[in-house]
Amino acid sequence: MTDEAFRPLDSIADWTDALEHSKQTPVLVFKHSATCSISAKANKEVATLSTEADLPIFRVVVQDNRSVSDEIAESLNVRHETPQAILIRDENAIFDTSHLNVTVDTLRKELRRTPAE
């Protein structure tokens, strides 16, 4: 899977844009650890989801952008984990999961429960 599946979260401005986007449609934020084998598996799962789900998927690589990752946790009031997938609507976390639960199946189920409007 390539990085093309993801919109990068490399700065606080990128995070602000992702939050703003969540006012129009749900967005998925994926917190990824570049040094963790569980996160590598989760990265493949989320990339697979990107080929079938009609929503923007933003990814922060925690080692490269810890301040962005911390800001996400703080602004959404969601405990930081990696790997972690957070579904956001109207600037609020409506679902989050982490570690081995970041799977295509888990995320598909939640997306079916979360209509685009």
C-alpha cells in the first residue's frame, strides 16, 4: 500500500484543516508509529479501507510530528494511542479504536453506523 491513501498531518495547520473538513463530512484520522509492527499492519488495513470508503483519511506519523499527535489527543479529548484510528464529525471524536482493533472490518462496521450526513 502506498502513502497516496492518506492525507498527511504534518503540522497544526494540517490538523486545523482536517477538523474544518469534519464539518462537511466525517473524516478518519490515523495515528501511525513508523517503528511498530502492529502499526505497520494497521497502516495496511487503513490503506485498504481508503480504496473503498468515501471519506478523507488523514495520517500523522507520531515520530515525525509528535506535537500534532498531542494536539489531536488534546483537542478531541481522546487518549493518545498508536496505532489509533479516530472518526471525527463536526470537530468531535465519535469513535476511536487502537492497536490490533484498527482493522478494515472494525472501521467498516463503524462507518456503516455513521452516515455521511
